[in-house]
Amino acid sequence: MRRHPALRDALIAAIALVVLLLIPAFHRSPAFEDYVIRVSAMALFATSLNLLVGGAGMVSFGHGMFYGLGAYAFALLMQMTDLSLPVAALAAIAITAVGALLVGAVCIRLGTIYFAFVTLAMQMLFFSIIISWQSLTGGDQGLRGGIPRRELFGFELGSQLHLYQFCAVVMVLGLLAMRHIAASPFGATLRMIRDNETRAGFLGVVLWRARLTAFVLAGAFAGLGGVLAALFVSGAYPELADWPNSGQAIFAVMLGGIDTFLGPLVGTMILLALNDIVTRVTEYHGLVLGLVILAFALGLRRGLLDFLRLRRKGAKA
Amino acid sequence: MRTRKIGRRTLLATGTAGMLAAPWVAGAQAKTLRIGMQSILSGPIALLGTSSRNALQMEAERINAAGGFLGRPIEFVYRDSKGQPQEAARVARELVNSTGCELLIDAEASSGSFAVQEVVRDLGVACIHTNSETSSLTADPKIRVPTAFRVARQGVHDAIAGSTYLAKFATDKKISKWATCSPDYAYGRDTTAQYLEFFKRAKPDIEVVTQAWPKLGQADLTEVITKLIQAKPQALFTLLYAGDLSAFVNQGNVYALFSQMTVASPNFDYPVLTAIKNLPTGIQSATRYLETFPDNPGNKAWGEAYRKKFNEYPTNWSWQNTVAMQFYEAAVKKANSLDGKALAAALTGMKINTPFGVDGTITMRDDHTTINYAIGWGQTVPKPPYITDVKPADWGRIVELETEWKKEQHYI
């Protein structure tokens, strides 16, 4: 097993995908399906953020900008052109990657704190553009009128079941792709830069190039998450690109764990489940969420998966 | 030992009784008709949701006392969307798919209501938007949805009514130099432009000497106020609202702004009027909701009942939600069904008697939006009723200009 980690990952992904696809055959639950659709968008987003935070030590506060850019690019392409859905989705991801390249070119040379703040500033700039460029984006009302969900190989994405299946496939493939990036020599290079950038530089690694590549890849995957989010709300809204959304991804990463690949996925699942349950019961959801995060930060002192992994290690030793 | 045995038996008996009774209990629950209501119930604009919810609570009591809908008592399920569109879409789907709501009241503000609109398009359930004033929600045929309706004031109606009133006011008082001061985002800029357009159509000789755009929630308005005073306009038109508007009046009082120009705004409603320390006399204002306009016993009694029950004044959102339930009540009776399509057919073109209509009726027009609701303009006085000498708007004129506007937008 150790010798074929890629094979093992693919196997886990395949099993997870089969299970997800089989569930509706046994039991149809619209709430569960909506939950998985939302998890798929948010998990891609949070995991892509963790490529930067956990993988490269680059804490970006403005990652939501690419989530929003993906959503807007996709929704606009679907509304304004006759492109088929996968082509529009790929084009949206490409646009997001270009956006990430431009932003990254400005930010990646900055030190940790300045990097965090400049990415946040860039997000606020992007948010302001959405709000002011009304003729294109609809301003603060959002991009209205629904996304025409053109049929895709017999899939009608207006139907909840088909959207669920589509999102499950995209999420699993997306996570698998990011897992490969993290496990590749490139991923190892990023971790080396994170741990000791001087030494990495002496070993001949071109720091800015590796960081910029990571930034663009992370932006592209966040854009993919944004595409799924746009499909779910059938539109694009400025809130998707606003800074509290970046905060949500940071929470998801913190709750799930930074050093474990599936941490952000688990964090997303906790965050969204908490949101769904708590908003049903009380209007003070912010308070409950804050207490849970405090419990994680002060009690576990790390994300859930990191905590469990360390405990297992501790038990073995 | 003995007591223990009895305990077990008691348990057995209760259990059996419970099992036997279960179908009845379940039956009773299924008989209740659940209506989903979503809005912003937390954060700085929670009043939107809470004053809507209050009104719906009163309606539920009234309707249940009269036998409910189709003989079933109604029950509201309230959900907070926090004003986030993706959350609004999720909540709408959850209310219908998981909570079993058969009707929807969407009390979201702007962007949330557009997200709900798309969910309703997919689900085909009946939905009434009660708080979104953005005209395109129903006016644009691309955005309109077969089973979704709006029971609320609409931006374009207010703009026409307001500019018609202000044009006459300006002619009578010989006012030609105007300034504007509105919040710096889509609503403020678009709607100001729309008011000015209709205003200039009615009175071509007006001149706009300065325009100020304070940020939403800006605490210190000194700079804005001094800029307005220095421009020396004869009158000021403002679309500031809620906390921003009361802050503007309170700070404007310090600079004696209200003695130097006539101020006009469509946005003085009870929450604002009661938050101002010294309300100046003679501000020209529309009535978003007023107990004394339309001046009829039904409106007065409703306003008083609301105040008595919740110890605060009702808002514009309160009457809109009330009328939405009155429409549902009439439509369910007429269609004898809760099916989205049947209700849509019943609601389209429906006219109901209600104290909130300008002549005692409100009509749901074919384009799924209400007309003939109360729009009036009057002037402020420092004590209740706060706005006096209210002149009702001419709905014939509103519909005429609205039709022209729709043609210009290529909606018809």
C-alpha cells in the first residue's frame, strides 16, 4: 500500500463516490442532497485555501474573491453565451486562474502578515467592482434571472437529484486532483518553502514561481467551488465574493485541521451541519458558532482531524 | 420489588396507549398546514424580519380563529437567512422539501428574494414576496415566475407618486434649485436617478445643484451636511433610510439644516420618526405605513392592536405581510386547493378588500405585483400622528407612467 499512495487515494475516492451516488437509490432526502451540494462547493473552496495555508504557509484572507469570480464568470457565461455547461465551467475556471495570476503577481512576494492583508484588500477591491459595475453584475442585487441549466449528457441540472450527482462527482474529482498536487514533488517543494524558505532557495527552488503556481492552482479550484455555488443558487451574488465568505473557509480549515488533507472537508461538514441545525433553533447562531470555534481553539488546540491523528500517534508511541 | 413490578406494568400500559394514540397524534400534526417564512431575523436590519413575523403571528391567530385554510389550522415556520442569498436559497428549499411547508412567505430583502425566486421556479410551490421593492422582480418577464407573487410597494410606483407630488409642491412653492443626498450603492443611485427622471418629466425647469452620496451606515455626516448647506439649494431630496435617516436629521438639526431648505423623502416611517429627537415640522414625506392613512377604522384598529401586542409601532413590512396573508386566504378559498398552479390562477387579477388599500381594495395585477395600495405624501409634525395633511397618490397616473417605463425597459 505504501508504495502506491496515488492508487490508494484513487481507491478511497472511488469508494466515496460510489457510496454518495448510491445513497439516493435507497433513500431520497432533499435536505441531505442539498447539504451535499453545498458541502461540495464549500469543501473545494476550503481545501483549495488549505493548499495555500497548510501546504505553503501562505495565509490568504481574500480567497473568497476567487470563489466569487468563479461563480460570476460561470453565471455570466451561461446567461450571455450559448456555451455548453462544461465548456462554460472550464472557461470560468480559466478566467479565475488568470485573475489569481494577476492578484498573485502582486501579493506572493510579501511577508506573511502583508500577504494576508493585501489579499484581503484585493478581495475588497473585487467586491467593490461587483457592486459598482452594475450593468454587468447587477450590483448589490446580484446577477438575477437564473442560470439556464442546459442539459449535459442527459443530465438536467435543474433537477435536484442530477445536481446532487453532478456535484458529488465534481467534488470527489476535484479533491482527488488537489490531493495529487499536495502529494506531488511540487507539493513537497511547497512544504519545504513553508518550513524553511532560505534553505529551499539555496537548494535552487525559485520561490516566487512555486508560490505563484500554488496561488493560481488554489484560485482555480476555489473558482470550481464557485461554479457549483452558482449552480445551487442559480445566480451569482456579491455575498459570495465578500470577506465573511473567506472567513467561512478559514473557519472550515481551522475546525477540520490544517495538516490533514481531508481536514477542510470535515471542517466544512461540521460548519454547514452546525449552521443548518442551529439556525433552525435560534437566531443567536453567531454566538453558538463562536462558542464551538472557541471550544476547538482552546480545547483541542487544533482542527478535529489533526487532533485525532496526533492522539493516534500518541497512543502508538 | 413490588413497586418495581408496577412500574414496569405502568410503563407497558403507557407505551401501548402511546402506540395506539400515535396515529392520532401524527394525524393531528399532518392536518396542520405549515407555511414557511424566511427573512433577516438577526443583525442590524433584523427589524425587517421581526416586524414581518409579528404581523404574521397576528394573521395566524385571526385565520385560525376563523377555521384556518381548507379547515386546517395554519402554523408558520420562521427561518433566518441572515441576508445571504445562498442561505436564502437553501432555507427556501429546506422549508418546502424537509419541513413540509405547503406555502411560502418570502420576507427577504432584495438579493435574497431573487435567490428565493429561482428556488420557487424549480419547485413550483406558491410563494408571495412581501418585502422586496425592486421593480424587476416581477416587472421583468425573464425574472417573473409562474407561482411567485409580490405583495409589497414597488420602487417604480413610489418614484412616480413621489415625483408627481414633489413637482406640484415645487410649482406651488416656486422651488427650482434642488440637492440630493442618498446612500452610495445601487438602491440609492438608481432610485435617485429614477425619481429625478420622473420629476424632470413633470417639471422640466428644475436644477440639481449638488448631489451627496454618504456611505451606508456612515456615523458622522458633518461633511455631507455642510456640503449641502454650502450649495444653497431651496430643497433637498433624500433616499437615506432607517438609522441613516434618523442620524441625518439629528445631525442636520445641529446645523439648522431644516430651516435653510425644504427636505423631502419617501422614507420616513415609524421606526425613523420615533428615533429622531426633535422631528422638524414641515418635512415632505411619503407614508410607508401610517395608522391615520388610509384614514379608516380597519387600519386604525390594526395599528392599535399591533402596538398593544408588541409594544412598538408596526412597520411598512408589517402591513405588507398582513396583506399577503389576506391574499392567500382569498386565493385558497377560491381555488379550494394549495397547489401552486391553482393558487397562481386564483391570485392573478384578484382584488381583495383590505384597509391598507387606498380605496379599501388592493389588486394583484396580471404581472404578479400589487397595485392600489396606500401611497400618500404629507408633512411631518413633531408628535403623533407624525405625518399630517396626507394627499393620496393618483393610481391612474402611476399605472400610465409605469407602462411607459416598462416599454422603455423592453419588459413589454
